[in-house]
Amino acid sequence: MKNIHHLTKEVCLKHLKNYRQSAYLDLPDGTVIITGTIDSHYRKLLEQESGTTAIPFVGSGDLVPSHVVNSLQHLGVTETDDTMKAVLKICKVHPSFHPSEL
């Protein structure tokens, strides 16, 4: 299962080498949303970085955190969207975020 994180571009580039495969999308506010396969050790290190948020798994039904919604609102993501709805909106501009890819 792939992970999804919202983070700064700087942190993304720092940890990009730890992904076995990944895809990311630059957002207008200077942040990044990334999906990919990363070992649990490196995932924990990534999630300890300031400004990094782990997005709930697609099938969890959990809502996307509000500060992440703010970064994704240009794609139509709203406060009432769970992760599934959000990734369906994101995949319109980046197909690697389609639920079948996660």
C-alpha cells in the first residue's frame, strides 16, 4: 500500500531518495503532496519532519486534515472530503493519485 503525505518541497526532496517509487504534485502554496512506497523506517523519519502530515489511507473514510484541504482547494477538495474523494479530485491532474494506483 502506498502512503500519501503533505509536506514542504524541501522535505520532499530530502526524502525522495528513500522512496522505491513515488509521484508528487507541486501545490500553489509551495507545498507538495506525494504518494509512493517507502519503508516504515524512512516513513517514520519523514513524518518527524516539521510540516509533514500523513494523509489517512484511502479506504479509512477519514477526512483530509483542514490545513491540507487549504493546499488542495484549487483542485476542488473541501472540508467534507475523505481521502478517497480528495484523491479522485487530485487524480484529475495527476493520474498516479488514482485510488487504483494507491
